[in-house]
Amino acid sequence: MTGVLVSTTINGDAVQFACPTDETLLDSLRNRVGLTGAKEGCGTGDCGACSITLDGRLVCACLVLGVEANGREIGTVEGLVEDGKLHPLQEKFIEHAALQCGICTPGFLVAAKTLLEKNPKPSEEQIRYALAGNLCRCTGYDKIVRAVQAAAKEMRKK
Amino acid sequence: MRYETPTTTKEAATLLYKEKGQAHILAGGTDLLVRMKMGMTEPTLVVDIKHIPAMQAITKSAAGFKIGATVCGAAMTEHAALGKAWPGLVEAANLIGSDQIQGRCTMVGNLCNGSPAADSVPAMIAAGAKAIVVGKDKRRTVAVDKIVTGPGKTSLAKGEVIEAITLPARLPRSGDAYLRFTPRTEMDIAVVSAAVNLTLERGVVKTARVVLGAVAPTAVIVAKAAKAIIGTKLDDEALEKLTAACAAACNPIDDKRGTIEYRTKVAGVLAKRAAKIAYQRAGGTL
Ligand SMILES: Cc1cc2nc3c(=O)[nH]c(=O)nc-3n(C[C@H](O)[C@H](O)[C@H](O)COP(=O)(O)OP(=O)(O)OC[C@H]3O[C@@H](n4cnc5c(N)ncnc54)[C@H](O)[C@@H]3O)c2cc1C
Ligand code: FES
Ligand code: FES
């Protein structure tokens, strides 16, 4: 193994990997841990396709070093499914056709989940602001906003 | 590239001082990692300062607030007391990037990156913020407006690290505000920005500070603009003088995002609007 050993928690599971010090966490997740949900759209923090949570905070994995993950808790889109059941956001994205090519979708899901945990009843404007760091070249955003609203409603019922 | 995670500021300063190659401090990494990715820098040493307890908290004392150098934008927004005392400063820090960037970016990183358009910098200077600077042998306290000396340049000596930003004790009847102009409402870089901080006495402006961003190589304190509103209740004449003083202080670049003429004009308009918001926040009625 080359590089530094990193011990971290990903979606609740203890994970270890070794990586060079200058590798991004996005590359470590995709190429070493095998979690390819987070995507690289830009690599410079502009598109949000690589959105994950680090100790509960939404961040761009392309702007975090793999070595920074040591001792910290990571959440990725793969963690949304519980007991084989899709998260309400995932259900509503499908129902509302809120994706086309799907490259941006994992990032939107992680960002939307973080939003709904803080604010279970966001206004349309709040949703649009919260997702401003996620770019989509296909859908025109409207269906994404509708899907998040529908998922929020569904989640409030529980 | 060596990656180090010191647990004291002094240890960080010593590591940076001793490095013969290219050494960088890593706070939120939202500037540094972009620069590394673009090949603008190839560090031999990166010192991650997020394991230093002295840098991690927002604390309040009789002397005012102290904001640790690794406190991210999102944590500032969540701090109710800070937002109540310094709404303009918190808004300015909150304008940096998206929610994803907010989860990482720091005010000190924003400052030390040295961009003329850095959003939190005019608001920090207007607030009279100071930086606690730690070197390998000594500590010093420096006014934030003395840190940046030009685009991408700071007055920090080799090895020096900023441990925290301090804000002065908040006097009653004070208010601050920060406004920026961007073509897009989110995720864009300021074409012009203005910060105003003031304190009132019986509705009359007693002290004020007006600072412009993105109109010169560094943020500029416009003393004449502050003078124009001190002793007034922000009547039209005072605001006209403030606008003119701001326009006169501009020395902007000319590019596709804003011409010199445009930036100069908008600087005055934003400063006027920010002054009105700060005045109302201080309890004044217009
Ligand atoms: C998508 C995107 C959008 C952005 N939008 C904005 C915006 O709207 N407005 C804006 O102003 N900026 C914006 N930025 C730039 C950046 O996010 C900010 O400048 C941010 O505040 C930098 O903080 P950081 O902690 O991430 O800095 P880092 O990248 O960790 O560090 C930046 C620089 O400061 C130095 N430094 C950091 N901490 C210290 C310290 N304690 N002592 C001494 N030196 C230190 C580092 O060595 C480095 O040179 C954006 C960036 C991205 C990627
Ligand atoms: S790949 Fe990280 S923001 Fe685009
Ligand atoms: S679905 Fe293609 S980028 Fe969003």
C-alpha cells in the first residue's frame, strides 16, 4: 500500500484506506473505497456533483483531501438507502422525473437531505438557495425543486 | 507532499517556518485545493490547522467576540448571539459560495487568500476586527486592514499563522451591513461591495466606518465617506456626500464583469444602501 493510512467512518461503517497525501477525498472514495455515487463534475467546488457530508456538514468532496477524513464521519449518497428501501427523496426524484443523465443526482440528493434535516418545511426560495451549489445541465431545476417539496411533505407525515 | 496535523498554533508556526519548500496552511481548503488542482501551487508541506483546539470556537467575553481561525461559515450563521451583534459581518461570511463551501470556508482563509473581492474582508475591517497572529517565537495582534497588502499578498512573515479574529465589544445602538453586487444572486464573485458599521447617539451617527471591496487591489477604508455621515441622521445631503466620497475612492479594474465607470457608480449606491440598513439596525428611523 502506498500513502498514508486513513481510518474513517463512512455511512456508519468503519472503513480504512491508504492514499497519497495530495489525493482528494472524492478520488479516495471513488477509486479506493469503491463508492462511486459522488461524481466529479468540475473538481473545483462549482457544480456540487461530489457533495457528501463530513461530520454532518455538507461539503464538496473534490475540495477535501483524503487524509483529512481520518477520524471523521462521512455520509455519501450510498447511505440514503435504509434496509434496502429507497429514501423518500430518491422515491420522489424518480416519481417527478427529476433526473435525466443523472450525473448531478447524487449531489442533489445529499444536499437536499442535509437541507430537510435542518429545515423540514422549506419554502421554494429556501430550496433554491440551498441547492444553488448544485448544477444540473439537463432538468432545468424545476422538477428537482418539486421532488424535494414532495419528499419534504412525505417525510413530515412520518 | 507532507501532511501535518499539529495541535497547537505554535507547533503549526514552527513547522511552516522550518519548511524549505512550498508550505501552505490548510483551513477549509476552498481556495488552496482549487489552486493545487489548477497547478498554481505544488506544496511540499500542507499544515492542516483544524486539529488545533484554540482555533475551533466562537467565544464571547466582555472584550467582545473571538472567532477561531477554523470556524466555518455555516458555524458562524448558526451562532445566534454573533448574528445579533454583527449581522452584517455574518451576512458577508455567509455570502461566500454555496452551502457546500459554507461547510468548509473560513474568514481567515478568505482574508489570507488576498482576493480584492473577498466578501468577509470589508465587513471585518468595518467592524474594526483584529487578527491574533502567532509566529514560532511571538504573538502579536494586528488590525485586519493591515493583513492584505495586494492581490494574493499578505504582511504575514514566514511561519506566521492567524489563530483567531477578535471583534471589539459591541456598544448599544450599533449596526452593520454588507452588500455586494453580483450578476447571479448565489455562487458569484463580487463586482463591487460595501460594508458599513456605525454607532448612534440619540439618532445621530456618532462613529462610522465605510469600507469598499473589489474596487481596488485591496479593500479600502473610505474615511471621507464615514466623515460625511458622522453627526447626521443620514439626511439626503449626507448620503450624497457619502456616495461621492465612495466613487472618488475607487480604483477598480476594467473587465467583462464590470467596467470602471460601472463599478465606480455602483460602489456609491451600495455604500448608501448599506449605510441605511446599518442605521436602522442600530435603532435609527429614516
Ligand atoms: C465554488 C466556490 C465559490 C466561492 N465563492 C466565494 C464568494 O462568493 N466570495 C468569496 O469571498 N470567496 C469565495 N470563494 C473563495 C473561498 O471559498 C474563500 O476565500 C474562503 O473563505 C477561503 O477559506 P478557506 O478556509 O477554505 O481557505 P483555505 O483554502 O484553507 O486557505 C486560503 C489561504 O489562506 C491561508 N490561510 C488559511 N488559514 C490561515 C491562517 N489561520 N493563518 C494564515 N493563513 C491562513 C492558506 O494558506 C491559503 O493560502 C469561493 C470558492 C469556491 C471554490
Ligand atoms: S466536482 Fe466537486 S463541486 Fe464539481
Ligand atoms: S440530470 Fe443531467 S446534469 Fe442533472
